[in-house]
Amino acid sequence: MTQNAQDTAADKSEMGSLLLGAGFALASLIILPAVAQRIGLGSSLTIALRGALMRAANRV
């Protein structure tokens, strides 16, 4: 019975990490370039911010 509770807690943790990583990927690929274009950021700064978000997504 204790093992089942631990498995459930691990599954929830994995799902949270998956959602967080997917959110970072979505932000770096779609949301960040749209916002950068709207406010007029340069392409090099946008690429640097995308790289930082993708690194954060890989660490999760």
C-alpha cells in the first residue's frame, strides 16, 4: 500500500515536470518571438532569450 502511494506521488511529480517543460518550450518557440516582434526587440536578443528558455526546459 505504501508503494502505491509513492508511485502516485512520483507520477504527479513527473506530470508537473512535463507540463513545466512543455510550457517553457511553448514560450520559447511561439510566445517569446511574438512578444519580441510586438515590442521591437532585436533578433539577437530574442535568440538569446529563446536559448535561455530552452535550457530551462531541459533542466526540468
